[in-house]
Amino acid sequence: MPAIAVAALSARLLAQATAEAGLDAIALDVFGDADTCAAATHWLPIGTPQTLRIDARLFLDTLEALAGQDMVQGWVAGAGFEGRPELLEQGSAHLPLFGTSGADVRRVRDPKTFFDALGALRIAHPEVRLDADASRAGWLVKDFAASGGTHIRRADSLAPAALTALQYWQREVQGTAMSATFIGDGHHAAVLGCNEQIVQPFGVAPYRFHGVIGPVAVADAARREVDRIVALLTEAFALRGLASLDFMLVDGAVHVLEVNPRPPASMALYAHVGAGGAMRAHLNACRDGALPGAAAPGNRVCGTEIVFADRPLRLDAAAATTLAHAAHIHDLPRTAQHETQLRRGDPLCSVSASGADAVSVRSQLARRRDALLQILETFQ
């Protein structure tokens, strides 16, 4: 059977999920880390780590070449295509896209269209403005063209400026940052579970995404509301395949932040969905309109956290080899020929953990992150 191409800023999760589904993966990303290359039959660059952006021309040329070789049945888009629906549409002209179409991504990532839909469907969300506000305290500036929280700023920390087409102001609310992982077929959806997000300030970004833990239990009323919201938004925006709903849980109430209409980082927490894992379930929904049945509740909670360089660091082959011996460390750069130079704030790798509850998993992730950085210090 022809392979599946998986494209993202970092394609490791997609490549591993494709391999676990019994399919060959051709990984297209900007890092080419050791785990991605081990999971994929081929790795091809579509950008550089320094830019943290998919190069449109390189990506499209790569898809066109794969299509010409008749070795790929289609492709899956991960993180990195936010705010770039035209790239999804152009890529679909070369190979079938298994996921939400570019036209529907354009609608769900347009602030006015999205928040108008939430209002019409009576879905609660923090107050939003699409124009400048005289009172800046208590507001955040967000951008639907970005992901990972790197774009979020407190409005009173910025100089006055007009918003771009995909930017908006959102009232800051206090609560627990959550997400729901789900699979849609364009009309209906199956919620796989709810997750706690690890969101922390880093530099000028007050809410940078660091990781996710789940599945976690939420109150019955909140879970019913999540199921209702996911069903309504899947129908409204024709969402297909793996996706996530980001929301704040405020005094037990669900307040929607955004929808990520592509396989999210939390897919790593649901590797055993259905008979063939998360990627097989994603493909079944996109190609055949088949959704997975309700998963039996498990007794293990899993988590993954991105480790960022806390200062300028270098990672050479000796350091990478030492770190690679730990099964819970992932996404290490390849350093066989050249050492990797990291700036403060650059993603270094990720760590994973599992346990009986979210508290123990969060603690274990923190210990593993700190231990990793301490080991790396010995090689500086």
C-alpha cells in the first residue's frame, strides 16, 4: 500500500502514529530529529529550525515530487499550517489531504467567523473584540495564524497598533487550561477525552504551551457540554479527522478558546484508540466517514512536555547519545555531523511520563525536564 506523507513543523508524532498503524510514513518537517527519522521510511525537509516556519515553495515542490513518483496515497497536515489555508489547498492539488479542507480551516481560523458561530450556537467563550479597545488592562492579543501560545501577549504590554486580519483581543480569564481531543467525519464527532494543558509564561509570552496531560476526568456537566460543543462545531465547520478543542474550565463551566482542526499534540495520549491507533482512526474518519467507538476508561494518565532551552546551549553527539538512552526523552536533534546550537527559548526535545493521576504525571514530567537540563549542563 502506498505510504502516507505527514507534514508539520515537527512530524514525529504523526510519523510514529502512521508506523503504529502499519503504514509507511514519509515525514516532511523542519527538524528531522532522530525519532522522526527512525519512525519514517523517508524524511524530507520543508523548512529550517531557525525559522520555525514551513517554506511554502519547498513544501509544494516536495509534495509534487512525491505525487510524480506515485508512492504516496495522500498526506496529513499537523501543526504549522495555522493561518495558511491556501497552502492546504495548494497541497491538495498535488495529493489528497486527509483532514479538514483548506476552505474549512480558513473559516474556523477566521476570528469573526469563528466567534460569530460560537454566539449563534450559544457556546460560551471569553469576551472578544476585533477592534482596538481604549482600556487595555485585562485583555490579551491573540493570533489565529499561530499556535503554541507564542503569539499571545498582554495588550497593555504592546504599543498601540491595528490588528491583522487573524488577530483579536480576548478578555483574560482565570481557570484551568484544558483541551478535548476528538475525531470528526465532517458531520459527527467522537470525543476521545479531556486533557489538562501545561501552560506557562516564557519571556514575553504569558501563556506558552509546554505540554499536555490526559485523559483526565471532568465533572459530568462539563463533559456533556464538551460533547455538545464538539458536535456542533464539527458540523458547523466540517471538521475531519483528529482535532482538539481548547477551552478554559472556569468554576466548572466550559469557555471555548479555539479549535485546532488538525492532529494535536494530545494525540500522543490516545495511541490505543480503535484497532489501529490514532492515525488509523484519523484516516478511517477522513476517507470512510467511520468514527471510533467509545474507548473503555483506562487507569493510566499520560503526559508529554516540551523542554525549552533555558539559556543558549549546544547539543553535540556525545550529549545527544547520553540523553537518547532514556526512553522518556523524544525529539532530540540529529547531531551525527554537526552540533546543534540552541538559543534561549528554542525547543530542545520533549519528555513523557505516565501515572495514576494528572498530579503525579505533572510532577514526574517536571523532574525529568529538570534532570535533562542538568545532564546537558555537564556537556557545556
